[in-house]
Amino acid sequence: MTAKYAFKQSIPIMAGYIVLGMGFGVLLESKGYGVIWAIAMSVFIYAGSMQYVAIDLITGGASMIATALMTLMVNARHLFYGISMLDKYKDTGKYEPYLIFSLTDETYSLVCSGEIPEGVDGNKYYFLVSLFDQFYWVLGSVIGSVLGSVLDFNTAGIDFSMTALFLVVFVEQWKSTKDHASAITGVAASVVCLLIFGAGNFVIPAMICITIILFLMKKFRKGSDEVNGKNMSENSEITEVNVMHMSEEGEVEHV
């Protein structure tokens, strides 16, 4: 049941990852790197947008330091994803190392969306969703690399496919809930940081701002819930006292 549920939940990601992986494979092949490179990068790097960027880094002869800094900038958001997954992944045992490695934007959205139904092993579900998603990406990369080696076509614009996927994930998350505070916070903080720091340096400041704001929002909501719960408890006690008084008055009148 767990495997079936995980596969069903991952189907939307399959549609996106196979296409995106094909785009990566085609671009990599167009630069002279074949299917073995596509498989190796998708298995051991598995970083979506960073793999697209890595194509230019490899072909441009970038240094190790430049590659490391670029990787940090592109994937800095995963630092904050990881923090938010501490509670979910803390008791996953043998699955934990792979879950940490395979946490992508789309996998994160699946793991965090909705409650796991009865009869489904949570830890196994997290593992299988992550595994299915990476398999789709590797499969797409291989298909793209093979197609790129036998077909000759213009690859301009293919690298925009990652941006398109992020937009689709954002829209789906927006439609799946009535509380849009987190989404609005993310967009607003990103726009402000973009204007202040520029297109090349806004990612990390934006992530820090988003994390701080969401943390404060969570703390405020928790405080509000505690106050509301206390008020409800006090009102309940008052009601019980009134009922007791009414009951006592009724007994006195009866006597």
C-alpha cells in the first residue's frame, strides 16, 4: 500500500522530471558529453537547476572554488528546506542519509503536503517518493541524451524549463490551500531582496528573510492558539459553574 500511494503521489513529478531531465540530457549532449555523463551527474549530483548550470561550468573550465560558490548560491535554499525537515526525518533510521541527499524542491512539496493516510508507513513513504523522483530524473536525462545524439535541433530556451517547473509547483501549492501567507511572504521577500541586492546576490538574503518571517509567524500563531485555548477553557469552566448554580437553585425551589 505504501509503494502504491507513493507512486500515485509522485505521478505529477514524473511528468515534470522526465521532461526536465530530457532537456538536461539534450543540452549536455550538445556540449559533447554523452549518456554516461548524464547518468553520473543525475545519480550523484541530482540537483536539477544546478545540473543545468554545471554544463556551462564544465564546458567553461570553471575552477573548483568558482564551482563551489556557484553551487552554494544556486542551492542555498536547501539549507532552509533541511531545517524545516528535521522533525519529519529525525526518526527515519536507515533511510535518513538518502532522504537528506535526495531532497529537491518537488520532493519537498510532496513530503510536506497533506497527512499520510492510515496503513501507510511514513518513513517508507518519504523514501519511496524520493527514490521515484530521482528515478524519473535519471530516466529523463538518459532519454534526452540519447535523443540529442541522434537528432539535430535548436536547444535555445531549453534551460528555461526549470523555471517553468518552479512556477507550476508554486501554482499547485497555492491552489491546494486557502492560507496563502507563506506564498505571499516568499514572493514579497524575494522581490524586495532582488531590488536591494540584485539578480546575482538576492537568493541567500531572500531565504534568510523568508525563514525569519515564517518563524515569527509560526510563533505568533502558536501564541494566539494558546490564548484562544485558554479563553475557551475559562469560558467552559464559567459555563459549568453557571449550570451548577442553576441546578442548585432548581433544587432549592423544588424543596
